[in-house]
Amino acid sequence: MRRPAPLAGVHAGIDRLAMWLEDRAPRPPQRFCAGPDGDLGCFDALPPLPDGPAGPGRWSAPSPRARHADDRMSVLWFRAARRSLGTAVLVPPWKTDGIGLVRGWISLLAEAGRDVWLVVPPHHIERAAAGVRSGEGFVSLDLAELRATFEQLVLEIRVCAALAARRGPVDLVGLSLGGLAAALASTAIPELERLGLVAPPADLPAVLGETRIGQRYRALAERGGTPLPPVAALRDALAAFDPVRRPRPAADVFVGVGRHDAIALPGGAVALARAWGAEASVYPRGHLTLLFACRALRRDVARFMGAPRFGRARDATAAPFPGAARA
């Protein structure tokens, strides 16, 4: 019988502690409302593109799917640490409140020779409503609202990738919930060279059914007088958010998974990698310790990006990086 790793409980425990701390924040009840059927409406041809960023720093433009009059997409551009080999569009985790949380990822990608474009998701940082914590408004039990938020973010990622492609090769890296949005967006970015997904919650019904985050939202729904349906019914209601249903992206794919992830859960990401012809790279970490305290993951992502200190950049005809696959 296989014994669990000695630190497995520690990694999962850190995730559970973080969720418990989140549970302590006061939140109003939410009503569960089923959304429309069908795919997300963010995969058609892009609208006319704005002028892109002129150089490092903050850039913004009207959102291609604005929710209100002054709703603007926003990007922070960080220069490559050496000769630029292209642009990496980085989609951060849920509730990111600044660059501090992802500074290590920005540095890793910059050291790999990428200009880094950090996407500011809707409801985050300067896009959060006055008096509302960064990211708090992103997830809603009104599934029509949740769809609209994801459609907006996916479109903005696609616009950023199209603008970056004017400068040269473009890669996409998504972390946690940003990884789910990146996975969906990648299926409609023909210019994409590489896609890196780290701990994406690729099975949202499982997250709602098996984690403390799910317990939180179930409690909010019950307080709102509209209990969440069983997981099987949720799977139908959330089908549009399942990236496995989308075509495989035309890019190299890397999926990093924490074996003891108690927040996003590993099963959905492993299934996504398999569906897209990649072998998930699984690490003995939880969700947070994978994202922010896993040297092996960062080494592998750096190698995947072709960082010189981890080996020469892959030739297009070379065998794919272990754990990755190409269309």
C-alpha cells in the first residue's frame, strides 16, 4: 500500500488554512441563477485592435467587451532581462492585488528572454469597484454574470496576444484561475507558440463539490434561498467553462499540477493535459506551495520556455519538452 508523502498534509493544510481565512471575511448571500446554454461567446473573430503598448509600463485601452462606460482592459509590461525572444502574456491568480504576488513569475519569464505582459483581470487591482477587495467580484453564482466576466477576460487575453504577435513570438502563461481563462483563450489564438498552465481549476463542478471554496459558495447560495444543485447538474450548468470541450490549441502545452492541491484539485488539470495530448507534470505540492514555493516547477517552466541556463531553446523540429506536447 502506497504511503502518503510525509509533507502531503502540510501542503494540503496550507491550502485549507488559506481557504479558512477567506471564509472569515463577511460576504452577503448570493442567489444561484443558471445561465444560458451553449459555448462562451468569446471565440469569434476579434474586433478591430487598438494601438498596443508603446513600451514597458502600464497600458490600457477600452475593453473589447466593456461592462460599463469606463471599463478598460489593463496590462503591465516588464522588459525581458536579456535580448527579447518574444512576449509572454501572464494571467495571474484570482484575487491578485498587485505585482507582489507574481513578481517571481515575472522574473522567471523575463530571465527566459520574454517581455512580460501582466494582464489585469476584470474586478482586480484598479479594475475593482470602489471599496471592494481586488478579485472579490470576479466569481458569481449568477452564471450569466460569471459567463460575462470570463468572456470579457478571454477576449482581453486574445487581444493582448494579437497585439504581442505584432512584435514577434507570443507565449501565454496562466496561474490558478488565470490558468483556466488562459486555457480557454488559447484555443482561439492561432499565433501562440507556447502555453503554460499552472494549477488551473479545470473542473469547476468538482471544486464546488469537494473543496472549502465550494462549501463557502454553497453556504452563500443557501443563505440567498437558492441552494446549489447537485454536482451532476452543476456539471451541465458549467459545461461552457470546461476547456476539454474546446479544440486543442496550436501551441506547445505544459501543465503543472500539485498532487496535494486542495483548492483547484489536480484531477481536472490532469484530464485537460491528457485531452490535449500532453502529460501533466505532477509535483508533490499543494495549490499555493506549487504556485509560490516549488523550485522544480519553476525549473521546468524555464526549460519549457527555452531559458539558456536550463538548456538551449528548442528547435522547432526537436522532440517536445517532457510533459509537453505540440499539435
